[in-house]
Amino acid sequence: MSSIQLSVSLQTYNRGSSGYLRAALEAILAQTYGDFELLVIDNHSTDETPEIVLSCKDPRLTYMRLPPGGTPADSIRRAFGASRGRYLLTTHDDDIMEPTMIARQMRIMEEHPELGCLATNVSLIDERGDILQQKLYEMKTDRFFGIGDYIQTYFEEKLWFPTPTLLFNRDISSSRNSSFACEASPTYAPSGDIAGMFNMNMHAQVAILAEPLLRYRQHAAQESRNVDQSAPLVALAKYAESLLAAPDSDQRLRALAPTVHAFSARYQAQDHLFKSAGAPLDSALMKLKTHWEHAVKPDNRSVDAALPFEILLGETGKGLSIPDDALDRLMRAPATGGSQLAYRQWASLLHSGSSLFAGARGLKRIAILGSMLTAYLLVLAAKRCGIEVVYCLDSSPARIGKDVFGIPVVSHEYLLDLGGLLDAVILSSERDHDEGLRKILSPAQERRSFQIYSWKELAAAGFRQDASLPSGNTIPMQP
């Protein structure tokens, strides 16, 4: 290894005309920690990207242009192969580092040489750079994960390490963990960053900082909005199963099997829903239920990863699989996030014979923001209570034009021209994005005068049997 301590790799493709690339470059080069080499790895852009990069005369910068037809995984491989630093930070061309991001990360890595990788929290910005949400995760402290602990946490909380903040310790990562698993598979590629972190955490500790040190841009051209959101996670679960079954995995890792099986059942069900164009669930769901119940003993089924699948079984009348006493034990355990608690509350409502919408008065026509599995569950719950779902709203080109149990998926901008009365829009995001999502919907809300509720607020209100909602809005509840 050379004397260079840090290499920064900026992955780019066709961001020259948007202005995003220039903003990303300027933020990197203006870091308070300046002792690094910067590799701009261009995946054969066809716009003015080369001119923009080459106009920068900073001696730290090296421009590398890949052959046509490459993938993001090719850029990552090139970064690991060409960089000289002991540490490697990989980042993206549409995000903006805060000035102290690298300094903060490098200090932590030097204080904790056992870390194989370090990520940071992020804020969310829109196409114009305006803040949508101050923090992606409401973390009070930095989180450090021992070997295997992050794998468990991901399946329980879906705690994603923001990819453009990943700082690798190459003394640990280069020997066996530098390449993201299954990266050559088109089906798997969108979850390659998560698989790579699993692979890392099998052998090394990892961590994420609570402070948002990068502005993560959300826009329609984002790669993550234009890919299959389901099949890659099915493949991810299968990959995790292979890791846990590996000869060198210890007993503690193998104990994660119920959580991994639950995650797999959930995303296989979602994949079936996506590929069957919202057709009614039939033998496919029962087959998944049978496999899940055969793989995991009843008392071991009360894991948070199982709850979305449990709710799907309940909302479709296929029969609940988690024993009541096992769910009660889970309800008493500390919850680490809003979605985790809300899924517990929703499952508890179903186990008690109630429903997410059972106590709500005044909601007759709603739209649902999102079209992933939670949106499907909301459609089922609403229909059981006689509530009409008019549209599911999404910004993903991969989802617009599809349907959710026959409910059309349209752009959220459609709300501006929506005729007729709409009582509320229900936010279906699992992550704590509600603040940013409300901002996105605010122009339409001002014009159409509908309420905005999160499914997490509905779960909390139904579970407490009262009408209090954190947003300050209220839903009149039946006595």
C-alpha cells in the first residue's frame, strides 16, 4: 500500500447537463480534510461530463473513462483496483458532501481500526437541492455493529447504509470483501451494496454515524427509482441464507435463520404481487405460508421481519401464523424505529380481530403514496372497511402504469389535476421519510385540501384506540 491515506472515488454517468456533477465535485474538493486522491470514474458518459471533469485543474484529480456498456459494479471494481489509499470512500455524482464529512469519517476510522466500513446518516434533497428532510434516520447516537450484528439489524429494521457515504478500510476489505456479491447478476445488482455489507459484516465490524454528512438527492433519473424493487431483495435473502449456511459461519449467525426466512417470504410475496399485475393472491401465498411454517417453529416466528408477511396473511384471510403469546412477547420488546413499532401494532390489531382503519370515521376516498408491499396491505385494509382507494401515487418510472390490486399507480403530480373529493393521502413509506413526503405533497394539498396521514400514525391511533396523531391532524374515531 502506498503512503496515500485516502482515495475518494466519484462514480459518474451522464450528470453533466444537470449540474449535479459539478456540485458534487466542488463539494469533494472543498472538504476540510484535503489530503486525498480523487478518482472520477466515468461509466462512458455521452454528455459533457468529460469536459466538466477535465476543466478541473486540481492536482488531486484523476479522470478514468470506462468502455461502453459497463455497470455500477464495474465502476466499484475499478475504484478498488486503481485506488492507492489505505482507505477508500466511494460516492456518487448527484449527491453533495457536507464540508466536514471526510474529516469526521477519517477520525472515526483511525480511532476504530477494527472497522471494515463506515457510513453516515444523510439529509434528503430534491432536484433543485432544497432540503426535503434533515435526517434519513432519526438516530441519537452513532451505531457500531459487531460481526453478524448488521445482518440481523438490516433484516429487522431495513437499516440501509447510504452507498455514497461508504468509507472502506482496505486493510480489512481488500482481501475478501471489496467486491459486492452477485454483482454480475442484473437481477441482483440493485441490492449489491447491501450484499456487500453483509459480506463485510461476516468478517468485520461496521458502523454508521448519526450525523447527516451528505445531502442525498432524490430525483426521477435516480437509478434506484428505475429498477425492479422486489426480485433483487428475494435474491438478497437467498444470498443471506447461503452466508448463514457457510461452513465458517458461527452458531450466532445461524440463529438468524428465522429472520432471514421471514424476510424471504415477505419479498417473495411482494415479487408475486408485482409480477401478477395485482391479481388476487391464490395458491402462491399459501405455498409461501406452508414453506414459512415448515421452516420455522411457531415460537420462533415472532420476529419483526415476519410482520409484513403476517399482516398480508391476515388481510387476505389466509390465517395468521404467529401464536398470540409469541406476538405478545415481541410487543413488549423495545422497538428501534417507527416502522418496526407500527408493524407490531398493525399485527396486534389483526390478532385482536380489529383493523388498521376500523375506527376511522370520515375517510371515504383516499389515495396511497407508494406502491410497495405496505401499499398493498393498505389497499386490503381499506377495502375491508369500505374505504375507496382512488390511486396509488409513485415517482418511480418502474412502478407508474402498474396497479395495486386493480388500483392504478400514477405520478404523485396527478393529485394537482385530480377531480372530485379526496379525503386523505396515506403515506406508505417504511422509512422515516414522512417529513420529506409531506413537503412533496404540499402543493397539491394546498390546492385540493386533503389530509395527509402516515400509515404509522394510523397504526398508533388504532392501537391506542384514540384519535391523537403526531402530525397534528386528527381522525375522528368511532366510539
